[in-house]
Amino acid sequence: TVAELEGQSTYDLYPEEAEKYYQDDLAVMASGQPKLGIVELYEIAAGHKRWVQTDKVPYRDSQGNVIGVLVFAQDITERREAEAALQESERQYQLLMEEASDAIVAVDMDGYFKLANPKACELFGYTREELLGLHVIETYVPAEKEMAQQCLEQLREGKTLSLTRLIQRKDGTAISAEIRGR
């Protein structure tokens, strides 16, 4: 609480880290330049740690002389935990995409491939770099290109599609594939 902190020095609160914090304060005072975005892990109680982002700004008197340091600290523990959870979710998503036994693609609203897993590249016969940016209509056999345009329109309207179609691979061969999209 505020009452517990008032009147205590950094040496009282953080005996092991106090000298480092004091040296940071002296560096800000000597340079006259703020030190912003310092992110550190604090142990606020035995075994209880919190991430804190700190800004240290020179405190000046009326003549502009640096006479101290203003410290602004913000607890960012929840943000750090959310970032870590997001990174783990992204790692799992990437693993799922890369290891899936089905071809998985994402197409933007204009019909261009924006994401393709290895099975999709294998199915279409393109490298990932070649497939990304290719228009989905280019993967339909010529006789089905009009149907492909209609499918894109239905997807734009939010409909879910499930159909079998002929895919034209990069080498020109056509293969039948079951497609689901939304």
C-alpha cells in the first residue's frame, strides 16, 4: 500500500537491486536525459513477482538544473502474460498448420492466396512463395473459372461452401479435390 511505501528508501524495498536503481537515477541526473521503457521483473513479496515498466525523467528546478529524478512505474504483468499466451497460441497454430494432413489455405476478399500450408503447396504443385499472391481462380480448370467466381461471391456474402472441383496444378494436370470454405 502507499502507506507502507512512504518514507522508505529503495535500499529498504529492494536491498539487492537498490544500487543498480540508484546508478540509473544518477545516470539520468548526470545526462539530463530521460530513460524510458525500462522493463524489469520485481519480487514484491517472497516468491511473488511482477513485471514493471519504468520511465525515469530528470526533475529540474526553476533554473533548469537537474535536482532529482521522477520515476513513473506501471505494472505490466498482465500484458506480459497475455503476450506470452499469444506467442504460445501462435506457436501451436503454426505447428498445426505445418503438420496438418489436409491442405489449408486462406484467401483474401479479392481472391488471392494469403496463407498456405505445406500440404496445400503439394496439392497445387507450387512453392509457398509461388502460391501466395496467386489468384484462386488460377487454380481452377478453365471450364470451372466462372463457377470459381460465383464461389468467391458466395464466400464474400458469408456463406459456407462444400463442393468437389477440379484443381489445375502448376504443371497443368487436373485433380479432383473436395473443398470446404467460409
